[in-house]
Amino acid sequence: MVVDGRRLGTTGTRGMRVRRKDPKGARGSELGEALLALLAPALRLERAVLLVEEREGGRLVPVATHGAIRLQHVDPGAPLPDGPWSAVLPLAIGGRTTGLLLLARADGAPLPPGDRQVAEQLAEAAAGLVDHRRLSTELAHARELLARADRLAALGTLAAGIAHEVRNPLVTIRTFIQLLPERLHDEEFRTSFRDMALGEIDRICGLISDLLSFARPAPVELEPTDLNAIVGEIVRLLDPEARKSNVTLDCRDEVTLPPVIGDEAKVKQVLMNVVLNAIQASEPRGHVEVSTQVQESAAGARCVIAISDTGPGLSPTVAERIFEPFFTTKDSGSGLGLFIARRIMSEHGGDIRTVAGARGGAVFLLEFPASGEGRNGAE
């Protein structure tokens, strides 16, 4: 790039050092590094520093420097340290200063008009990039909040079903305990009570463990994940909800299903959402089946979870829009669950789509790239 008869390049940038401070996660030090790499040799700068807001309206902190820079921060309205400066250029967004670009030559003399124009143009571009990064960070935060809201909505439904499921065996156990003094010498009664009580307690503990694993997921980790195990856990969790709606919930596993590389907590969130939708879409005495299978294609093996229901199915208009944010056919739905599910599947290199059921209803397909491990049942 040639400006004012001089070539801007990255040579002659010895002495540059980058302070990798990323306040609010929105200002990458690579931005300052690239900016000063252009300006320092082209404008013959002895010192330079790029400062950005630590937080909105807060002090300015350096994200990249060139030469001997001692300042650690600049408070709003305070004099600029480490002077004299040949140019002080604001990084302004919407009329508000969000950063400063400080440039100094060896003699501290002001920059000539041509050099200053070059620096101002680059400072303007840097301000736009800083604003773009801030918006990207805020968007990512909003997505995280939406995903959390979707998880909490699923937990509310799940907790109600499990509370009902836990109450019934506890009432039975309480009844047996009340009868125990009268039947204390009845060996058959004591044995059957013990076996029944232990079985019900184990089932309650399993449900609570599954609920806790969904409510408090582990930190994000991409690792080999067993889809069959996840399907079994989610079916156990949602079975009380299905029976409350008079819907049969079954699962059918592909024994030789290979593992996939994924985040187990996020996969559970997707499957929980889709299976809940299938239960709610089915009529009383309906049937929901969750199955796994391996599909081979030219692009390689894919592990597929299929969720089929016996509901009314999806019209072409609904099927076309069902993954759009805030689109819902429910009276109390948020329209975010399937939108978030598609984003999570995309993050895993997979896809989620719908097809019509062979005997009515809808089928949702969750497709994951197979990791290639554990094929044909091998460990």
C-alpha cells in the first residue's frame, strides 16, 4: 500500500510489543498490533500506543504499544502521561470517544498534514472494528442468555414431571412403613417390602441424578460422546412427562453406533427440547420413539438420532419456518428452542431437519459426524 509516496509495510517494527489485554473480550490485541505495524515504519514513529476503554465510560488501557511506553492507564479527563505526543487521535463511535491513538516522533514535533491524514484514516477504521467487536461480544452474550432461558424452560417442565414421579413411590413406601408394625412377623411381607422399597429408591436416585446432570452441566468440552447413553438418559427423564400426557415413550438403539465428538451438555439440551416437543405434539395414547442409527454417505459416516411422533405433522409453511427465532405454534412457546437447537447442531458440524413420518406425524433428525472410533462395536 502506497500513501504520500511511501510504502506502508510491516518492516522496521522492532521494539513493538503487544500487551494482550482484552477488556470486555471485545478488543483484540491483534487489531492494535496490525495498526501499529503499519504506522510505526511509515511515519517514522519512536513511540506509539493504542488505548481503548476498559469498560464503557471507564478508563483507557493500552492494548498495543511501540517503543518505550510506561503508562498503564489513562483516567477520563486526566492529562496524558509520557508526552510529548506528535498526534493524539480519538477513536470515536457515535460521537463518543472510546479510545485514543497516541503517536510520537523522536523530536516530538507534530505530524505533517499528509502523515496525520494517514493516521486519522487508520484510527477511524480501528474505531469501526472496535465497535464491531463490541457488538459481536454483546451478541454472543445474548445468545448465551437465550440458551439459558431455553434450558430453564425445559427444566420447569421436567421438574414438574419428576416431582409427580417421586411422590407416588414415596406414598407407597410410607404406606408399607405404616403397616410394618402390624406385619412385622410376616417374612413374605418384609421381603417384598424391602425389594420394592430398594427398587423405588434406586429409581428415584437415578431420576434425580439425571436431572442434576441436565441442570448443572459440566464446562464445555468436546470429547467422544456416546449418543446411545444420552438417548437413554433423556428418555428416562422424560418418561414421567410422557405418561402424564398419556403418551408412550420408547427408545431403540443402534448397538454398533460409533461415538461422536461433542459437548454432552449441549447435545442433551437439543435432545431434551426435541423430545419434549414430540410428546406435546402427540395426541393422548400417542407414541414417541427415539432411535439411533448409522448412515453412510459419500461425505462419510453420520450418527443420526431420529425422534418420531404421532402428532398432526408439520404443514409445508410451518416446516419451512420452524427453525426461525421466535416462530412458534404453541400458545405459550417462546419460539427459541429449535432455533437454539439448530445453532448447537451447527457448532457440532451436524444438522437438524424434519421429514414427514411414514404413518403420519413428524420426524426430527439430529445428524452428527461420526468420530470413527468404536465402529462395529470395537472399543
